[in-house]
Amino acid sequence: MSQHWPKVRKWQGGDSMLLLDMFSSLLGNPVEKPKYESLLADDLPVEEIVTSPKSLLANNKLAPRPKENPSESVPQYITKTLKKEGEYQNSPKDKGNWTTGVAGSGRNLGTNFGITSRSWAEFLVGDGKNVNPESKEFKDTLANLKTEDIQNITKNQAIDFYKKRADEQFKLTRYPPHLRDQIFDIMTQSGYTGGMQLIQKAAGTTPDGLFGPKTLNAIQNLSNNQLAKTREDSFSQSFKDDNPGVIARARSFAKSKS
């Protein structure tokens, strides 16, 4: 016996709920209405259609899930760092702008949202994971980067970059919550090893750049004030002269849970 499906003008409101009841009885598996209703498209053509559950799915009449927008849920530490880093710049005095990491050596491709050419090449190769800088893939990727590749990094790409870096490289969740904003900013500015050494120095433990039980124990009572002061004291005079905003950037974290 053939089944005849009712005509509907729009798959929403009362009509969609009646249709859901019918689906449930046919499938023998009750549908949780609120969740299912959220998947129904509210912009289907107004003209009447005749369809069945199978053809409904086959014809993609259910609204697709929207693609995730990285900017919709951005951690506070990333928001703060993006504001401090700014957008594209290629000052020849900034070593981060050079492909070798040494001012005046290599190519000056600049940085965008604080992302250097070396960091971007590493991200393209490892998708956030640590990459061997001596590997052929990394070297080839860096060699092929152009100025416009750095200039064209979008804010959403930068957010994705920093989210993955926080998880894969910095492993931010292992640090006390009150320090995470500042630790993320330090490691973004100084790299993982340099940042770790600075944190260890502030905590009064051996600054070997390696995270372990001693470091974990030492940082539990570390304050943002002490960490910010150690960070400020680590800046050379030439670095402060070339980067006039670094002192204010460090001091901006000397606040919560002293």
C-alpha cells in the first residue's frame, strides 16, 4: 500500500511538529522535538511540496549546520594579545620580522597579529604542533613564503593559530588559571623556551626552559605582579628603545591575584 505524505507550505511551527510526530511513529523511535526542530530550515520555498522523510533528507531540506566561526568564542588571553600585537608591521629593527629570527639577516617579511614568518611556516606544516626547524618541509615552506602571505593573514586565521598554539605548544591549561593570560602573552612574545625560562626565574626555580614537577610546584604561588616585574627586568635597554610599548604591555598584567 503506497504512503501519501501531506502537503506543507513551510517546515516550521505547528506543521513541522505534526510531521515530526508522524516521523516518530513510522520510525518507532520518538524524536526529541526541540533539538530536531532546531535543524529545520525556516527559509524553504513557500510553494507547496510533497515529500517523504527519505526524500527530505536526500534533497537536503534540513538546514545545514553553520560552519564554526573562530571569532565567536575567543578566549580572553587571545583577545588581549591580539590587541597588544596589532596588525601588519615590518620594522627592520624587530628580529621577529626576519625569516632567520635575527634582525638584518634573511628576508624581512614582517609580522601580522604578532605572527612571524617562522611561526606561520611552522603552523602551516604542523597545524599547531611543534615542528623541527631543521626539517626539509619547514625550510621549504619558509623559503616559499612571501610578504603578501603574511600581510594576508586574517583575524580569524590568527585566532585559529593562537588557539592551537595555546593547546599544542604552550599547553596553557597546566598553569594556574590566574596566570594563564600573562603566560600566553609572554610565550607569544618570547617563544616557548624563552617564556618558560622567564617564568621559572620569576618563580625562583632553575631556568632551564623545561616544564616539570619542580616548575609546576614553584608557580602555584607565583603572582602576576612578580611575573610582570621579572618580565620587565628581562628587557634589555636596546629592546625597550626599539619597542617602546613593551613596558606598558608587561605592566598591564600586574594586577590580578598579586
